[in-house]
Amino acid sequence: MFGFSLPKLVVLGVIIFAIWYVYKIYERKQRILVKEDQDKVKKDTSSVDMISCKNCGDYFVPSNGSIYCDKDTCVVGK
């Protein structure tokens, strides 16, 4: 009853192969999801909203809510 026979070994091999194959598919899907998440993060941080200075026309990142840039050449910004 508990002895080794060829049909039992074949069934055991098929079960082990099926589990390994399902695990392989699962890992591939996880890698794809992680890569998509990394791509989304890269896309989100690549752009910054900039506005044009009302005095000199140069574009800058508004850090303090001002409409004028903080450059030395911009007279109004001082």
C-alpha cells in the first residue's frame, strides 16, 4: 500500500511540476506589477509645474506663492 511504484512516482512528479509551474507564473506576474509600479513612480516625479515671472518672463518653480522670480536680475523680485 505504501510502497513505491511507477504510477505513484509519475503522479508525484506531475504534481511537483504543476506546483512549480504555477509558482513560476505567479512570480512573473509579481515582477510585472512591480515594474509597472516603478514606471508610474518615475513618470510622476518627472514633471514640475512652473510659472512665468510677471516681470522678466523667465519660468521658475513657485515655492513661496510669489508671481515674481527670486533672481538677481529681476528688479521686482527684490
